[in-house]
Amino acid sequence: MPDFVDEAVLHLKAGDGGHGCASVHREKFKPLGGPDGGNGGRGGDVILEVDPQVATLLEYQRRPHRKARNGTPGQGGHRNGAKGDDLVLGVPEGTVVTGPDGEVIADLVGAGTRLIIAQGGPGGLGNAALASPRRKAPGFALKGEEGESVDVKLEIKTIADVGLVGFPSAGKSSLIAALSAARPKIADYPFTTLIPNLGVVEAGATQYVVADVPGLIPGASEGKGLGLAFLRHVERCSTLVHVLDCATYEQGRDPISDLESIEAELTAYSVRTEIDLTDRPRIVVLNKVDVPDGRELAEFVTPMLQERGFKVVPVSAATREGLRELSFAMAEQVAAARAAAPTPEPTRVVLRPREIGETPFEVVPLGDNTFRVRGDKTARWVRQTDFSNDEAVGYLADRLNRLGIEEALAKAGAVEGAEVYIGTEEDSVVFDWDPSVDAEATPIGPRGTDSRLG
């Protein structure tokens, strides 16, 4: 398996919240100690963080399922449960996070940038927090909620100012090695480069990053060769440099035809992804002019390329001829692009409060005296309830009544014995509605029971 992986699908699960504790303080000579059950701890979050030391998604391709720690349950003596540890996943700079529907969730740029991709579930309240004048010593506690589960796709898009594009064995790797301290693999066979290589170049006061993108061939935008896998790495480049081989011995190839082929692939990729690569400034490098035939060919095609509006620089990575001129030509384009870039605006978070009077639930008739109650709040309350405890069920009924569900059911035409589903179609709890039960009555009986539940 290669060391460089620039795509991975992750199945992430945040930690579940710990359950609350139902406990009553017991101590000699203190018969009415009162409830002292603590709250459960919150589950850990799953966080994506840009880590400069991470350069590949290989680890996530090997282990795509990740889970944060659960919160611990509360305990007696007002001891709250501990929060679950967050799961922090380091990703390379330039990682784009997308959801299952392909919508971009975040574009992670900048060392230390963080994204909470899955939030841990809240812990349940202990009976000490649930005590009230009506229930002085509750015999129940609320359950912790499950953490979020998400499936996301991670995709690296290399961050570089200049992208070197060209046919395999055109000399891109040799060029980036001569211009910078990068040491990519160099050999005399096609597709030697299997991963994008980055090198830092300084020209005068301008410092910029150059990316050596693996060789492109005709049909790259449709998946041939390595083009489709690595064309995305030039999306962020402000300048593109065509590296043309002037010493190739392949039949039917010359600098002009190579340029036209690569331009056609960039155009096709732009149409396919709706990311325009055709408007980027271009520099044409005529490489390998140290070879006599190569220099002669470079001198022949230079006027043709200049007529098309390209800046042409003949170079030799072997003898370093023309490298200084090329580095300053790239620096000029990069500086111009940086000056033209808009000033980033500070991130603003817009808070939209819930409208006054907005109903936090809805009652949907299903026919034959059957109804479904939909709403995030009601579904959350159901998840928090321990249905093995009658007092907890009675507490849920009180909460739903205070929310106005009893009145809404009556308005919707429900009669005694109606089946009421609370929750989604996949995960619902069914209640038999009995409007004759006094929801405001104070529960009587031992802890953990409710006299209203027959």
C-alpha cells in the first residue's frame, strides 16, 4: 500500500453521555438526608485538527471507524461523572471535509485549525438536580444521551502557490529538486512520481510553495493515468507552470502538442468539477536545453509560444541554466496573485433566536385515533427516560403536559385510548392517551413508583 493517501472515508461516533444517579443520602442521625445523586458526564467530542506533522490519510484508510470516550455515570454524594475524553484526529493542511451527500462541511487550512465534527451526548441529570417541591426525593434519574454518529469523506487538496504540470518524465521532479530543498524520487521511467511533492522557493523578498504534480496524460480528467487522482492538487495554485520536455524521443510528441494536450485536460477538469483552472496565469518552461537537440527545438518553438501570450523560460535542471530567471518569474506571478486576493473577512457567527410563540413540536394525525408527536425536544426527553421506572415515566408525562401536548392532542381530535407515537418513524415510543388522568396530581407512593400509572 502506498504511503501517500489523499482520500479517506471515516465513520465517526462521539461518546455517549453518562447516566444520572438516583441516590438518597443516608447517615446516622440524619433520617431525611435528601437526594444526592450526581449528574452523568458528557461524552467526548470527535475533533478534526490540522497537524503540520501529518501529510497523509493512510492511517484513516486503514482504520476508518473511530469513537470517542463515553462519559461516566454520576454517583451518590453529589459526585458528577467525568467527561469522556475527546478524540482528536490530526489531518493534513488543506483537507476538505464533505458529508455523505457531497456537501462541503469545512475546508481545514492553518495549523491548529479545529472542527468538532461529532458532538458528545449530554450526561443525564441525577435525582439531586431533579428534586423539586413536588418531588422532594425523586427515585429516578435521567439517562445520558447518545453521541452523534457521522460519516464523512476527507480529501487533501495540496496548498501551493505554483503547480508544475506536464507529461510524465518531463523533468518536473528534477526541476523542483533544483529550485528547492525538496528531494523527490527521480528516475528515467514514466510515473516515477506517485505523490505530489512540495518545495519552498525564495526569490528576492518573495517566498512561495511549488507543487510537483504527478504526470498527466491525455484522458487524465476522465481517470486515465494518475491525472484524476492528483489534478485536485492544482486547484489551490494561483500560477500554473507547464514543464515541456524538449528532449523527448517519443514519436508524435513535441512541446506544442504536449502543451495543447495538458491545456485540454485542464479545461476538461474545469468543466467536470466547475473549478476553473483555465484562468490561472501560465508560465511555459522548456526543459532539458542542455541537450543539443533540446536547445535547438526550444529556440524553434519559443516564438510560437510567445505569440500565444505565454511567458517562456528555457531551463536545464541538470546545469541549472535559467533557474534564477524562472524563480523570479514565478515569484512575480505569485506576488501579483497575493496582492489581488481579497482581504479575508473575520468569521461572524449569526445567532437566530427562536421566534416567540413558535411551537417546539407538532401533532400529526395518522388515522384511526392514532397520532405522532414530532419535535427535537420531545424526542430528547423520551431518550432520557428510564421506562423501567414508573416514576420516571410519570415525570416524562408531566413534562409533555407542561409543553402543551395534552391540549394539542385534544385539538387534533384524539379521544381516550388514542395511540400516541413520540419520535421518528424508525425510533418511536407508543403511549395510550388517557385524558381522565390528572396530570397535575402529586405522585404518591414509594420512590420509583407513580400512583397515576395503573
